[in-house]
Amino acid sequence: MSYKIDNLQYCNWSKEIFEINNKANLDAVHATICYHEDFDELKINIEKWEEYFRDYSSLIFQGFNSRDIEKAKQENKTAIFFGLQNCSPIEDNIEYVERLKNLGVLFMQLTYNNQSLLATGCYEKRDTGITRMGREVIKEMNRVKMIIDMSHSAEFSTLEAIEISEKPIVISHANPLFWHKGLRNKSDVVLKALNDSGGMIGFSLYPHHLKNSSECTLISFCEMIAETTKRISIKQIGIGSDLCIRHPDSIVEWMRNGTWTKTKDFGEGNASNAGFPPQPNWFEDARGFINLEKGLKDVGFSEEETHDILGNNWYNFYQKFD
Amino acid sequence: MSYKIDNLQYCNWSKEIFEINNKANLDAVHATICYHEDFDELKINIEKWEEYFRDYSSLIFQGFNSRDIEKAKQENKTAIFFGLQNCSPIEDNIEYVERLKNLGVLFMQLTYNNQSLLATGCYEKRDTGITRMGREVIKEMNRVKMIIDMSHSAEFSTLEAIEISEKPIVISHANPLFWHKGLRNKSDVVLKALNDSGGMIGFSLYPHHLKNSSECTLISFCEMIAETTKRISIKQIGIGSDLCIRHPDSIVEWMRNGTWTKTKDFGEGNASNAGFPPQPNWFEDARGFINLEKGLKDVGFSEEETHDILGNNWYNFYQKFD
């Protein structure tokens, strides 16, 4: 049995997106449901998702554990797993971790670019590592089986999270620094620590994380994956496409600026390239998984290895949190 | 004209407390109205204060600027200035800074012991300094004339706040480290930076900040003040007593633990000394200002210098934010 999993999308959700994911044979998608929202605002987002699950029940349903990935495969649907790109919904209250898990939140980033109450984001000048509250929250996430995601965190914070957490953590969506010096791509040190601790990295298809941005070639991307397997086990890699399609550019501006600044921050972009960059033509949406399958085989991955990378590794990882 | 100002109290507010402050001839008190509250919770605290102002209008009124200190003196009342010991009420929204100023909040600490979204607290292992959001919030506090208070912040964060802020900042309640190695007393480096930037320090009468704790003598305290004037101008020191009287011990537990941990943190205390420590017998409440006046003169301060320390310096400082 092989599964296809995209372990990070933040699309402008609609019937069209769910149909695309379905045509791409995605059995599971880790969907971002928060960037800056607090607890009550997140509940509103979840209510919206309840509408999606009701209105598009022939395409999607909410996933809670690995059995839902199996069920999705059987029913030819996509299981949607909730994840937060920020810890803002727990506010300053550790009790909210369990409440969020009970609402189906499986992934939580400890930071989104900036310093949070828990850890340091990848855009800060200095990195404290995990804070006093962060240590407590990691224990609590371990206890309730919520997965720690450090995609947008600074390096020392990431290494400390790996060290402190009793369960493996993930980088759900980023690429290695050795391939492209993206502002939040990950160093060999992080890849090694992930490898040694049983963690996972999901490769990103977001142009700011790609060599040559929107012009990145499929072969370059797949060769990067092959090279990465010299640094982290082939059983600990997957895809986290970071697809943000069909959004107006105002959304990426909100993602970057939230309500924390009165000036304008451009994140991975810049003033002359402030919007969402175009996707590479071989991965304009999740149907690009078919191109990835071919590309991975072209650079020498076996049938089994290719399926591991395109979903089976994530499936096995999810099982650890059932 | 001389003013008496206690630039930090967090008492269990009541008619009795306001009468004591009145008998102590306090013209102004900076009252803490927040440790962990978010914006909406803070508004509830402010409503409670509106009741106090109504019920005890012969003793207190809300202060907004230095003219209210003059008015308090004329009317033999105490002007109450609002301050936050944490930035939790601005949540992650920089717009709340101005809203809080409009509600009368004159002081805001950038951190309370732990890492905040703005800076690092004094109990964290490592210190990032001022965060990306912190830099924006300092600019905004400068703009709306809200005073930055770093009493519970880590050292590097404090030095960076002094450097970044275009207006002088305060340590409203702490003592120098050279006298007592309290967990959050301040180094000579901080005193020098405060001195050079026009900032103020308010000396604390909270036993964990005192040499020999509750047994600290008046003479030792006043000699410490004299020694401190070798490090910071005599025009930049005052009193911030940190009086927390009439509270049950459950309050100090809440101050320390809020909702950020499921284990128990003892802050400046410890498991065998977890509650509020008793005040020194010469400063059991604000009426101790009379003892301070005598003690300061006994260690050689002139009449004018004594009045500067007991309130005139704070009055002059408040004027900079009118």
C-alpha cells in the first residue's frame, strides 16, 4: 500500500482546490489553519472548515490519526489534518494545548518568523532557544501527542526543541540550505539532529525556498532530494509543498505583517517582489506530484523509495502520534 | 514645592490602602493594574478602578500627567497612574499600545520575568534583546508617550531598550546588584546606561530585593541609596516600593505562574518560602516614607536631595511625558 501526502498546504480553500488534491490522489493534506489568530479567532476558522467538511464530504473529511489516511485511500478522499504555523492560539495559556488537540490540531509551530512566547523565529537577529514557557509547552505537546513543527524557527531554537522533546519533531516545509540559501532553509546541523532524533523534513515547493525560484527545474529539485539523503535517512523525508495558491497578494502581506508592525515587512520577498511568486511550471498545484514521481525515479530512486518520499514516510510518522 | 511619589505599588486595593497612602502624603502612586491579563481582561481591571475612583473620590483620582500630581498635592489626594508589569494586554497587536494609552496606561514593562513577544525577562536563561515586534512597539510607545519600564527584564534587553528608545526609560522598582544579589536587581552597567540616557530607577522595598530581606535595616537601605548616587545622578533616583500588602499568598503564586506552566515556579522565593515575605518593620506600608525621609537625612542627604529622592525626581520625569 502506498500513500500520497502533502504535509503542508495553505491554499485559498475551495471545491476547486479539494478537487485538484483529489485528482492528485492525495490521501492526506496537513492544512494550515492559523498564522496569527488567537484561540477564539482560530475557532472561527475551524467552523469554516466544518462547513467545508459538510459541503464537500465527497472529497474531504477531517483527519485525526493515521487510520484516517487509510480510510481516505479506501474512499478516494483526502483527509485534512489541522496545523498551526504559529503558537498564537495558545496565547499565554498552556491549558489551550490540550483544548486545541481535542479540536483536532495535530501540528503546531513554536514560532512563525518572529520571537514567540515559546521560541525564536527564523527572522530574529538573535536566538534564545526554547523559553521557560516553551519547555513547559513542549512537555504538554508530547503528553497530548501534538507534533512540534519548527519550519519557521531559528536554528538554535530548532536544535533545542529536538533535544527537549521526547518525541521526534518535524520541519514540515523547508529545503536544505546547501542547495539554496533561502532565509529559512535548514542547515546540515539541523538535518543531522533531525536524522538522529527520528524527525522528518518535508521539501517545499514554494519558490522562495527553491534554487532559481520559480525557474527551478524538476531535475534540480529531485537531485537536491537525492543529495539530502546523504544527510538524513531516506525514511525521514517527505513533501510539504507550502502551496498557497489562488490567494490574492494581500494574504501574503497579512502572513508577514499580522498586527505586530506599523511598517511593512517583506519576509522572504522584497519591496519589488512583494506578492506570491509564481509556482514552477511542473508544480503549479498538487497535480505536480505526478511530475515529482517521475523526477524522483529519473534521478535514481526506486519505486519503493519514491513512494516513501511521496507519502509513506509521513504515514509512518503520523502513526507515532496515534 | 515638594512631591511624594511611590512609583510602584500593587496592594490589595481598598479604602484602607488609599487612606494609608493619603496619611503618608503620597501625591502620586504608580499602580500596577496587570501581570498576565490580556486586553479584555485588563479592561475589567480598569472598570474596577473606575469604581474605586467613584467610591473613594475624597482620597484618589486617576492621574494622566504631571499636572495631576500638582492637583493631588493641592487637594490632599493621591493621583493613581496606571502601569502594566507585562505587555500581555497588547497581545500581538501594536494598535493596542495607543488604545491603552488612551485608557490612561502610562507605564508598560516589556516583559514580566519570562520571554515576551517584545523582549527577554529576567528569569530566562538566554537574552535575545529587543525582538522585531519589540522594536516596533518601542517606537509606538515613544510616539504615544507611554513610559518603558524594564524592572523585570533581562540585562541585554534592558540595555537595548535604552539604546533604541528615543525617550528615557525607567526601572520603576528594583535595587542595585552591588548591594544585594537579588535575582532581578540591576548591575552597574544598567545603572550607567540609565544615567547616560536620562532614565530613572525607583528603589524597591520588597524584601527579596533587600539585603537581609525582611531584616534589612533602614540605615543599610539609605546607605545603599547614597552609594548608588556614585553610579547614577541623584536627579535620576526615586522610590518604587513594590508594596504588595494585604494580599493572600495565592496572589504571589498567580503572579509567578499565571497560566504559562503546569508545574510551580517560585520566582524570587523558593518552595520553603513561597508566599509574600513580611515587610521590614520600618516600611510596613507607605507610611514608611516618613522613616525614609529621616533615614536619608541621617546618611547625609540634604533637605532638597531627600525631597528629590522621595518624589520630586519622579515628578520631573513624568513631565517629560506630558
